[in-house]
Amino acid sequence: MKIVLSFLGLILVAFIILTLGSGLLVLLAYGIGWTVNLVMGLEPFQATVLGLAGILVFIILADRVIHTLTPPAPVSNDIEFDDEDDFEDDEDFDPFEDKDELDKRYAGIPRWRRPLRNLDFSNVNPNDRCPCGSGRKYKNCHGVKQNKN
């Protein structure tokens, strides 16, 4: 119960702060609008909207000036690399494997369905899931070529 009340209290405090801040912003815009109304002779609503636009432009320009004057955050070059995912330790991975040999081995399989690595299809039954990871049965995935022979 205390957690719920403290959460509702935080929401109430945030709502009060936002309400006061927006009220002060509107009063500032109205004051600027009243001054513009005296100088330029505009309607009060038009002068207030012009004051709000001026405040928005001022906030954007102030933000850009602050970001221009402050130095950027330092970039850390202390990057630690994890050696667990190196392909050099993987026995099956050969980035320079002969493409013609792969094309011959998987001739009946579309290029987009070919496995990324050489998989062992020797002990797979036709109704088992395909070892390539597609989720299909072997006879409907990589076993199509063997079933046609």
C-alpha cells in the first residue's frame, strides 16, 4: 500500500510541477503579447501566440548555443573484445571455401535455403526436423533433392 501511495504522490508532484511551469509559460507569453499589443496594435490572442512563438525560438537558439559551447563527451577507447565468438576457433567455419564445391553439393536447393555452414545430413530421417534450423521436415527442406533421386 505504501508503494502505491508513494507512486501516486510522485505522479501528483510531477503533475503540479508541469501545471505550474506551463502556467508560468502562458503568463510570460501573455506578458510578451501584451507588450507586443501595445507596440504593434495586434489583437491580444495574436500577440500572445506571437509571444509563444518567440519563446520557442529562444529556447531552440539557447539549446544550440549551449551545445556549441560545451565540449562533446570523451570517447573511450578502452573497448574489451570477447574472444568467445571468434570464427578462427570454429572448426567448421572456412570463409575461403570453394564456391563451386558448394554449388555442386547443394545444386537442387535454392541459394536462399542453403545452410550457412556445412551440416551433416547423413543421419537424418525424412520425417525429422531439418538440421538447417528452418523448422521444416527434412523431406520438405534439404531432403527434396535426395527424395527426387
